[in-house]
Amino acid sequence: MMKAAVVEKIGLLRVKKVSEPQMDEYDALCEILYGTICPGTDWHIIEGKHPRKVNYPTILGHESIGRVIKIGKKVRNFKIGDLVSRVGAPAAVNKEYYSNWGGFAEFGIAKDHRAMKQDCLPEEAWNKSRVNQIIPDDIKPIAAPMIITWRETLSYIRRMGVSKNKRLLILGSGANGIAFAAHAHYIGLSEITMVGNLDRRDAAIRAGATNYLNYKDSDIQNKINDIIKYQNYDFIIDAVGKNGLIDSKLNFLTDGGTIGVYGYDDYFTNSITLFNAKGSFYYYNGGYDEEEAHKEVILRIIDKQLDAHIWIDTDNPFELKRINNALNAVKNRDCIKALIKIRG
């Protein structure tokens, strides 16, 4: 048996004992060390607001890392002792529990997707497990869960076409919004403006934002005008997904610019008034691929260009048994992301 954070039903999250995951021949069993709470996905699952169907009870957590302790007979690309990203407990065979990535559990599975591909298994058998990537020893396990956020957002911003010397407006100051600012700074944009909560200003500036505006300012439109000086933004990213958020700033997009809605708070009701734009624009809807950004993120961490301390407090992680306290800390904006110590 193992301990896991289980959403038993909508609105009820408990740490309880459940059966350990069963292995197959391409699986590496991992001891899960640390994870971080995603203020978007995790909360949406708990509150029953995730856009895709969620079966309950379900083990929560998709930003966890684990250490390999046992390997299946056909595993060739993991070895005992490897630190691996995005490890989680799969759904129990007997339907004791379901899994939404299952990262907040003491033990989880990493699949050797490379071996599965080499052995000509169908793509649906291995494609999703490409997120299970080895993390080098240079990176401390306690900071490693941030790799998931950084990979997702870097892949997204690269695919969107964000490039050097362009101008970017980020709406939302959560973990993803701040990650977009960090990536944009690294890429070399000339202007990175973020609109968000005032208490996130310092973190956003540390990450790379060049301007920061309080979303509660009554004259925010005028303040954006003062910044842009008639040179509109090439890109706008809505990192929250609130209905009307990007719509209210569409007039600051240059003709031929690109918008992207990354968050999904109002997934089914979000809309855009096309005539608010000053010209034609592109809507990016290509998502992201974590695997394609893994190597670049790893290199940036090793080169100290990505600092986990902007997002998480590595000195004071929450124990798994206190995960509800961690969730409340995120909800009350006491932290950007809450770090959970599972078996570290």
C-alpha cells in the first residue's frame, strides 16, 4: 500500500492509502520525491471544472518527479537511480481509483517510450509517455518539478512564433504567465509587459518582464498606451483563459499579430469580439509538446537561466499529508506554486 492524494469526489481531496501501481515489462517503478501544485489543472479537477471528463476517485498531480527503483524486463533507457520527470501512478486495474496523471502518490510509473517505439508498438501505447524524461544529476530533485511548467510554456511560446526583438503582452501573473516572461526574456524580446496581481510584480520582473501593470488599475488602458507609444504588441498571451480578458486588450495587437489563449478558466464560454482588433490577426491553437522543449529547459537550468526559487520555496515544502494546506496557500495567493514533499 502507499499514500496518495485522492480527489474522492468533486470538492473533496484526502490523503489515503491505496494500492501501489502494477508494473508491466516496459515500466520503471519510481519512488516519487516531489511535486508542485498546478493552480490551473489541479484546481479544475478538484472543483469539477476540467474541460475533459474526469472520473472520481482520482489521484491528483501532474508536476511530479521520481527516482527509479525497479525496472521491467524490456526497459532499456532507464536505470535504477535515474531521476525522471512527470512520474505518476496510473489508474488501478481493479478501478479502486482513477488517475489524472497521479503524481501525488508515493510510487509511480515511468514508461520506456523509446523502447516501446523501437519495438514497433503502436503510437497510442507510447506517445503520451514521452513526458517521462531523464533529469541529469546537475539538477536538484527539490527544484526539478518546475521542469514541467517550463517545458510546457517554452514549447508553447516557441510554436506560437515568439521571436527576438518582438513585443509581447502577457495577461495573468500565475506560474505560467511568469514562465512566459522568463522564456520571452531569454529569447530576446524588446518589450515584455505583464498585467496581473500587484503582489506578483517582483517575481515577474525577476523572471524577465520589462513592464508590470496591476490588473485592478482603473486606467489600465491608458497605462498600456503610455508603454507602447503607438507601437502595438506583436503577441498577446492570455495565461488565465478568462472570458473577455484577451478581448479587452485586442486593440493593442498590431496588424498581423498573434494571440494565444493558454489558460482555460472559461474553456467553454471564452469568446473574442473580432472587431476589437485594429487589423487582421492570427489565433494560435497549436498547443505544446513537452518532449521537444526538454533539452533546452535542462540546459537553461544548468546555465542558471531558469531559477526555481522565483516560483517555489524549496526551503519549506509541504508534506504530502498537508496537501490541503498547500492548496489553500495557492488559493490565498500566499505562494505562486506550492511544493509538495512526497518521499524526498
